[in-house]
Amino acid sequence: MSKVYVIHENSEWTIHLTKRLEELGVPYEEWHLDEGTLDLSTEPPEGIFYSRMSASSHTRDHRFAAEFTGQVLAWLEAHGRTVLNGTSALKLEVSKVIQYLELNKYGVKTPKTIAAVGKQNIIKAAKSFAGQSFITKHNRAGKGLGVQLFHSVEALKAYVEGPAFEEPVDGITLIQEYIQSPESSITRCEFVGGNFVYAVKVDTSEGFELCPADACKIGDLFCPVGEEVEEKPKFQIIEGFEDEILEKYKKVLAGNNIHVAGIEFIRNAEGEIFTYDINTNTNYNSDAEAKAEKYGMLELALFLKKTLEEKYVTTATA
């Protein structure tokens, strides 16, 4: 029997999806690809394949999960299987440089960014931002890895040459202009099946390392999971969000064969939108969704169910 194959390396981020698939009666199987083997002489099973591989997999001791997944996805595509968020999506997931190039291609504005390898080159690149604040981040990141705010090159130099410096897993550090939001917030736009689902406002007043997942540990920081009552929730779904940027985002996703994603942007004091992240392993915050009665994982499960039925039920009927 054909089924949905969910490719991932983190069960905590996937259980919310598999629960929805079970509710809908969708047959599925999980492929946990932190390690394994791939026999190139064999053919893949019948079904549709959805990848939730994360750029931050290496932070969970799954150092080569993304690389192995790339080979598996290529194998699936070579055999003509239906792959959702395939090799093109993974290519963007693990490289913000490629994300920005693709966003720019479709007329989406991104912050000024310089990629650097080597500590001295990081410091050299920062001099291009003299007189203004800037941030550093990892090219292959997820969870806000390596995001630090600096107000001077001297402060960056002390960090880079000190013991607290985080070496990116791919060796590439990004130095990026700091876009200040008057409301200390960013907006994340969620897409399923290439269609806009909702936008969520994220409070960044306490720092940059914010993840919408219910179970998400970053060092000693935890993403909100709903146990505490907050006067100002970190995640709030924006009712009736509309902006012309959504059409551009749809074109970026379609052009890169990305079916499911969360795209993040920030507005400056003049109201200009700067887009800085495409997350193809998107997660959703249950507190915000329950309040708005909108459910990303349900939309995703319905999309997978529809895709499976269109591929196999329709074919069998024909």
C-alpha cells in the first residue's frame, strides 16, 4: 500500500505531524535519517516523500543527517517519486547565502550581507558596516544559531578572538546589517502546498534565538510551550494579514520547488520589509494557533493526504 514517508531527524518536531496524519487516517512511515545506508541498486517504495530535514540537525548530534538526506532525496527524485521539499528545498535550508540570492532573484529585499570564512575575514567584513550596528549569524543555522548583535568592530573583534566564539558547522559566518524594528518583533509567514496559511508576529525583545516549536531547547533558553501565562505572548497569529510580499514569496517557493516553508521578515522604522530567512523545516506554536483557531500541522497533514490520494487513488481509479 502506498503511504506518506516523513523524512526527518528530530522526533520532537515531527510527532505533531504524525498525530495529525493518524487523526486523518493517512498511512505513513517515518524515515529518521541521522544515519543509515542507501543501496543505489534498489528502487524506492511507492508513495510520496516529505522532507523535514533541518539545518540545525548537527546541534542534536546528527552531524551528517542533512548530507545523507540530500543523497536520499536525489535517489528518490532519480526514480521519479513525488518528493515534497526535495533537493532544491534542502539546498536553501542549509545555506542562507543561497536563500538571499533566490529571494533577490524574485525582487525580495534582504539585508546587506557579507559571507566570510576565517576570523580575520569576519573582522575585515565588519568594517564595511562602520558607524552602524550589525549582526553575525551562521550560514547554516536554524534556531537562530550564532546570532549576535554588535555596535562596533571592536566589540566583534573581542568576540571573534575570545572563547565564546561559535564556529559555524560549514565554516561560513554571515555579517549582516542590523534592521531595527520599532516594535521589537519579526513576522513569519507560513506556507503549505505553496499557499499562504497565516502570519505570526514574534516578539524579539528578549533576543534573537526564537523558535516556534513547542519543544525547542537552545542552550539554556526554551521556546514558549504554553505552561506560563504571559501578558505579552511571544507568538501571536496576525488576523487578516495581507501584503504584496506574499505574492513574491509564492514565486520564490514555486521557483525552488518548495512546498512547505516559513519565511521571516522584519520591518524598519520606515515600514520597509527586509526578508532574512526561509525555513523549509517549519514548526508552529500551539498556544498561538489555539488562540487563533488555525493549525499549521493540520493544514500540512491535509495537504499530504490530498497529494497521496491524487497520486495513487486517482491513478488506481483510472
